Amino acid sequence: MTAFTQALGSLGWREGENIRIDARFAAGDAALFKQYAAELVGLAPDAILASTGPAAFAVREQTRTIPIVFVVVPDPVTLGLVQSVAHPGGNITGFASYDASIVGKWLQLLKDAVPSVTRVAIIFNPETGFRLPLDREIAAARSFGVTATLAPVQDDAAIEEVIAAQAREPGGGLICLPDSFNVAHREVIIAAADHHHLPLISFDRIARAGGLMSYWFNSVELHAEAASYIDRILKGANPGDLPVQYPTKYSLIINLKTAKALGLTIPERVLELADEAIE
């Protein structure tokens, strides 16, 4: 939020002078996304910034006229949020986060870093996460000796149950999809993964908070970039004519403190790929 408002300020939009910003934070609560979307649309703003997929879909359900700029939304074309990357159409555009290929990348990186991994549970909340088609990525994982399964969760108890079940047999590993529920409950996921001695790979805040690895982009910078689209819309641009943008730089972070606690030695060839190692 700070990065977004600072970027707006650099473009000449300063709160209290020539712009008013009303904010809501749903913290991964599916019901709150709908409630807050209705509240914000009811204020009849000139534009709406929607951070994460649930926020974007909740706002889109409330209005097809107020311009919407989304941030950190997975594969908006596949999910039907926009018509195409080049020509979104309608009243919405924005900055996408990832598509199904990132899950394939995580599976390969986890196997490379921890060769003993043969089973990976992919944790997501069906209410706040979006089911991208992962058949190709799951099939590809079998080619390098990994069986991946989807593991839906909706509360802390389910998180613990899924992770405990994954630890009952050797070769277990975890992927945490970056839906808003998992972001809000990342400490629970990390604590359970550490308790059951399972390697976990996901978005950047996972590795920084104690997970083993992350391969992700800078989501703060993405919010700052979104200010440019809000600026253009406030000056008359049609959101449907502004192309959807994807991150152009991803960073690999390895938490060596966590690796040590798990009794793992990360292969040198994987360490050489890392942009950052936490010691």
C-alpha cells in the first residue's frame, strides 16, 4: 500500500490534495472480499485497485463500468477475467502474477534441492485460490520422479492435517500456492512444515519467514507499477485498452537456516542459482 501511494505521489496524485483513497483489507476471508467490494463500489470511485484474485473477481461482480486495475492475479485469461493479455476488454486490466508453469518450476526446484523428495502436496484454499489447470505440470513432475497431489484447505486445522499426512511416509514435500488465504496463514503453514520436517517452496515471504525456498517476483514493486495504470485511467485511458502485464524478474531464495534445521544439504549447483541465501 505504501509503495502504491508513493508511486501515485511521484505521478502527482497526493492524498488530501487531489485524490482520496479508501482501503479495505479482507485478510483472505472470502465473505469479506464480497462485502468490501460492495462497499467500495457503493462509494462510486473513479477507479479501483484490486489486490489478489478474490478481490478482482469480487469487484468485477459488483461493477462492469468503474475501471478496475488488478494486481497479483494468476493467469487472468485462463480464469476468464480478461479477454486477452494484449486487449483485456471491458472495464478491467492489470498486473498478473503467475500461470500454471510456476508450479512446474517449483516442483523441479524442490526436487533439485532435495533429491529425496518423491511426493509433493500442493496446498490451496478453493474459496480464495483459483484452480488453474495443473495437469501438464503434475504429469511432467512424474518424469523426474515426483508425484504431486492437490491438497485443499480452508482453516488452520486442515493445514495441520494435510501436512501431518504428508509426513507419515518418507519423501514428502510441500508447495503452498500464493492465494490470499495462504498468504494470511503462512505462519501456520511454515510452523507445521517445520514441525513435521518437510521442505516447503512457495512465494518469497515463505522463505523469508522460515520455509525452505521461494521462487517469486517482488509483489511490492508490482503494486507500485499499478499506480501508472491508475494514473492513466484517471487521465482518461480505457482500462480495456491497457495490456495486462506479467512480472519480468523472478528471484530464487534459499533459507539455509531452515535447510540445516531439516538436516538437508542443498546441492552446490542449486546454491549457485540462488539470488539470495538466508543464513
